[in-house]
Amino acid sequence: MCVIIYKPEGAVVSRRVFNRCWEYSPHGGGYAVWDGGRWLYEKGFMDKDGFYKVVKSFIHSKHARVVLHFRLATEDAEGQKNILPEFTHPFEIQLQGTKALLFVNGRFSESYEGIVGAPKVKKFVDDMNQLKLKRWQYEKLLAEDGLLEGLLQYRGERARLLTLFEEDKEPFFSPNPPKGWIEYDGLLLSRKVFSW
């Protein structure tokens, strides 16, 4: 599965952690960094060294707030793994009066109908964008006991989602508080990547 790293101010992402996350999930990467009162992002990195070169200054700075995503491709509706830059994270979510960036670690329910040529997260983003939700509605849907809880379960494991609203420095976690995340050297990792 994918790996999300949330790096608050005061922490750093070591090269060891970065490399291990890429080894664990090598199908592309993306990031968002809090800069000047807003989130800036870039995605579509398909080469570990190229990705590292771009994020190096952010992830080693104790003053930067960053989210990194390392993708492990899942199957589309035909069982194909599409390892393409456009399926790296984050994805833009259009809400009423604001927008957000979505990072996902985990799989959606087997009952959720995927689409041909794209992972289920792409369909999820398309579905959410069609709804034109208000922020509070989005948060309520993704709550641990929200209407979408069944969708966020795959074989007994709950997907972990991190959303960055454009106006907020702090991320919104689903579930909230962030259950199942691993604390490591001041970072939050969506999965265990070391056997320490």
C-alpha cells in the first residue's frame, strides 16, 4: 500500500526514511508544502532521485510543514495496475468556497465500483467533486462513523486519508484523530515501513 508522511515543523525526514518509503511504495510520488499561508503541491514524480532532489530542502528543514506521498499501484476495474504520473497523490477536491488536497493510504471497499484505466481513488475524487460539498459535509462523510465508513474498509483494514484544506495549516485526518498512524522521530507515517 501507499505511504503518507506528515512532517510538522520541528521534524525532519531523513534520507533513510525517504528511501525506505520509496522502496515500500515505488510507483510514484507527490508532495505538498505549507508556504506563505497556503499549500503548494507537485505530483507525478516517477523517479526516486528526481523526487528527492525537489523535496530535499523542505524535508530537511525544521521550519517546513510537508506531506509526502509514495504510491503503490492498486488494480483498476479490469485488474490492471496503472503506474502513471497522473495517479500519484495529492488529488484536488473541489468544495463549495474552498478546495482541498487529498492523500490516501489504503484501498477502497471491494463493493465500490472502480473504473477502467484508473485506480479507485480517481473514481472517488471524481465522485466527490461532482457533489460540490461544503467543507463540513466532506468532513462528516469521512468521519470514522460517517456515511462512507464502509467504502473506506478493505478486508478489515481502514484506509487512512489526509486532507489539506487550502486555508488551513493543519491537516484533516480520516479517521480523526489519526488512528493506525505510526509516530517516528516527530513524523506521522500512515504505515509501518520499518520492522523496529
